Amino acid sequence: MAFTAKDVKALREQTNVGMMDCKKALQEADGDFEKAIEILREKGLAKAAKKAGRIAAEGIVCAKVCDECGVGAIIEVNSETDFVAKNADFQAFVSDLASVVMKEAPADVDALKACMMGDVTVEAALQEKVLTIGENIQIRRFERYDESTVNVCYTHAGGVIGVMVGLEVSDNIKGNAAVVELGKDIGMQAAAMRPNFMDKSDVDQATLDREKEILLAQAIEENKTAAKPKPEAILQKMVMGRIGKYYEENCLLQQAFVKENKISVEKHIAAVAKELGGSIKLVKYVRFEKGEGLEKKVDDFAAEVASMAK
């Protein structure tokens, strides 16, 4: 399978590994991008392959909860420039869209565009904004949590990242300010630490098997240069120990709590519940990062690596 300079560029951005190593990995993987990532990890070159997709598009993420009904919504709307994203009129429009999501519970973006916003449809209002602002504006994605959970939102850097958290809370402590504070802390945790899963039980077997293969390959590489090489049985035990570390890095509830890293997020939740005399369980969360996974043109990089992929 052939690969291009663009593939080398994308692999470098996702793994933070040098261009030549990325090119070699793609050659070894016969152009298979995911296999190239695994090769770099096995060689110990890519320490954190879970890096989020390159943020390229501009826009804003808005997350809000209705004060009256408790329904929450989070939405991402993209614009062409950061200048528009900072425009108060654009920000108000995105907030209004979140309100429509809360009220109408549309199934998808197309359904949202068919909803009414005042006297016109969202689609018509969107086109009016495009004409008024003079840039292409796209509703990318949204999520809605109903009132069955206590919903709390956290927004970072004026809408660069938004997180919505859904908590199952016993009746005797619903409405307690400490519960809302806990929800915001969990949202901040998810915003900062980019977990791939909520709980270790959510990690699918295929992901676990692939991770074990990568960790074993890493252990074998380390063993080659060890002063006293370890037997294979010990290497297998090392892999199982490192799986625990994988959970701590990738699963929100097992991550070290950002405000007190001596305890995990799940233990912090349990401590708050005990202090309040009730029960609290994190049942869902969603994290949006502006432009995550979208690509933006880079004018001068292709020429730099074009010859390398020939």
C-alpha cells in the first residue's frame, strides 16, 4: 500500500515522532497508518499514541444546563476563522442552538436544522448567519442529556473544550452545591486528561488484546538491552502490570484526580458521597474539543517532506 507526504505528516502530528522514523514505520507497515502507529509504540518511539486528532477548524463548543428542568446540551459549531469564533453574535447563536437541542431533543444534525428557532428553521437561521458574518458556518455535532441524571457542564478556554457530565444522585443530596462542584471537577478532569473510556470495564477485548501485544513487544525490546534478561514468564507478568497503568491513563474513573493525585476519580466521588450522606455515580460523560479530528491546510509542510515519501 503506497503512502504520501501527507501520511508522513499526519503520523508525525499524531505521535510526535520524527519524520524519518515515521517514514520508516509507514514503509514497514506497507502504508497501513494504524499499523505504523503500533510499530512506533512497540519500538518505544511513540509514548502516547492516544493524542487527539489535530485541531484545525475554528469555532466554539457550548455546553449548558437548563436551570428549570435540568436537561443538558453540548454542541460544536465550526467557523473558518478564530476571529468569528470570538464574535459575541456568533457565540450567542451557538448558545441559542444549544437551547433548541435541550427543548426539541433532535435525533441528529439534520433533525436539528429542521427545528424552529423563533419564526424560522435552524437551517434558515444558519444560512442568515453565513450571509451576515461572511464565513462558512457548520453545525458539527451535539449531545443531549435528559433530566434522569444530574447534569453538569464544564467549558475550558472560552469554548475550546466542553464537557458534559451525567451523575446518578440519591434524592437526599440532589441540589446540593457540592454535587455540582463535583460534576465540574469531573468535567475539568475529562477536559485536561482526555480519557478514552469512562471505566476500565468499558475497554473492549479487542483494544485490550492489541494493547497487550504492544506492551509485550515493548518489554521484549527492553529485554534485549537489559543487563540481566528476564524469562518470558516474567515479561508476561510485566505486561499485566502495565495494563493496570493503561487503565489509569485511559479510563476516567481510574485516572488520578487532578486536584488530589493520590486518589483516583472514582475514590474521590465515593468520598464526596460519603461526606454528603448519599450516593453518587458517574453514569456518562461527553467531551468535545473544537475542531478535533478536522484538518486544516498547512502551506509549507508538504514541500519539506515530499521527497521523503518517494
